[in-house]
Amino acid sequence: MKQLIKNERGFALILTILVISLIVALTLQFNTTMRSDLYSAANFKDGVKLTSIARSGFAFSLAVLLKDASENDFDALRESWADSGTLSYGLVSLFGDGSLDVRVMDHSGRININQLIDQNGAFNQEQKNILTRFLSSEQFGLDPEDVDNIIDAIKDWIDPDDEVTRFGAEDSYYATMEKPYSCKNSKLDFLEELLLVRGITRELFYGTKDNPGISAYLTTRGDGKININTAHPVVLGKLSDQIDQEMVENMVEYRSDEKNDLKDVKWYNKVPGMSDIAIDPGLVTTSSTNFEIRAEGIKDSMHKLITVMVERKDGKLNILSWKTE
């Protein structure tokens, strides 16, 4: 009898330990779940807040762009819309523990890749010349043959026919890829589509640790005219084969001086050493129509980024694309 009682007590002890272990496990799991839910709720709350902050920055940028259009008929990097500090800190006092980073980038100061062909699908020779000089820049490390092949491939990607341009590529090439796809045979909607074109690698498109990629200087928007008041020095130097690096530096210095008038598209002739330089007036302008607005709400390690392409035309701003990250 005593042995039976001892066995029952031992069993009860084991059962008690098992029950306590189960309760502890359930408690820990419940605690973990509660913490996860709390973190998720907090992150959701912060996410909503950061999205609102980013939207506020975007709306403020629109207001600045519209105000600028009403004040003058040219655009330059010395104006308020191009000053990220003014855009970012103008609203910072409204956000409490959140912060804002806003940048407006002028795509009218870039080379429009879609203008490589004319209405008939043939090369636009002036645009081809600019793109050739651009891709031949030392920083991209392309030899002349690579440049010609890439330009032919871009033409084939955006022209409407299925005929291969010299060393370009049409469906017959893209069908042999590991994951086959068709040649678009239409103009690009987004610049990232260039990554599908033969010869354009991610390193060439996005750049490397040491050099920026071609995407920083190209666009798919606009009529092809490049705003010389806002164009990057790399692009400025490709507007004519007569322009050398010293001239580019002088142009940048000239347009940075607020005393200089930038309304006339031929202001570059007033730059030292450029009085005899001629740039096709059909290729350049001093006003801008297409802008990329990047507004980012930030709190600690969290952030919400809104990237919007807008077109400013006839006193109005039209949204062309919208992406939230």
C-alpha cells in the first residue's frame, strides 16, 4: 500500500511539473505574440505617420514648383525648388519626432532616351550624336563598338518594326534568353526598362561604388530639349563635340552666379572661351516641364519614400507616375 501511495505521489509530481511547464510555455508564447502585436501596431502607426509626412513634403514641393512657374519663365538650380534644404526643413517643425527629406530633380536637364528615334522610327541624328558622346564618357568604360551596339539595341527596342538595326536586337535575340521575353517595339514608359535591352548591365545602369550609372543622366519624359540651366556637367559636355571639360566648368560657374541672366538659351556664348561655340537651338532650352519628386518620411530606422513624376504645363501640375516604398 505504501509503495502504491509513493507511486501515485511521484506520478502527481510529474503531472504537476508537466502542467507547470505547459503553462510557462503558453505564457511565453502569449507574451511573444503580444509583443509582436504591439510592435506591429506601433510600426503600423509609425508607417501611417511617415507616409503622411512624405505626402506633406510632396504637396509642399508641388506648391513651390507652381509658385516658381508664376514668377519667371526659366528654371535653374539656384531656385527654391532645387534647394533640398529649403524643401526638407521648411516643414520639419510640424512633425514632432519625425523628419522629412525632399528632393526635386529636373528631368528636363537629362537626355531623353525616347527621342533617339523620329516619328518614322528612324534615328534622330542629333539625339543619336548626343547619346553617342554621352555613352563614350570615360566613367562608363565602354569602347566605341560597345557604344554603337547599345545604341542600335535601344533603337530596336523602341522602334515599331521587327527589323534588326546593324548590331541591335529584336525578338530573335530576346527569345534565346534564360527567361525569354519579347522586344517592346515601343517607347519606354520607365527608365528601368533599359535593363531589358541587350548590352545594358546593372552595373552600367545603376553604377558602381566608384562611378554613377547612366540612369542618373537619362529620362523617358519630355520633348528631348535639355535645360542647360539644370543639366548635370556630364550632360553639358555632350551638347556639342566642341565643348571641353574646361568649358563645362566655366558654364557651371557662370550659371551659379545669380547676377547672370539665364533666360536666353545662348547665354553660354558669354562664358569665357565659348563665344564661337554653337549648340543646335532645337536641342536646348532654359525652362523645364518634367520633375521627379522624392519625399521621404523618417523616424529612427523606419522610413517611407514616395517617388512621383510630375509634368508642369500651362500653369498646372499633372502626376505621371507614383511609387511608394
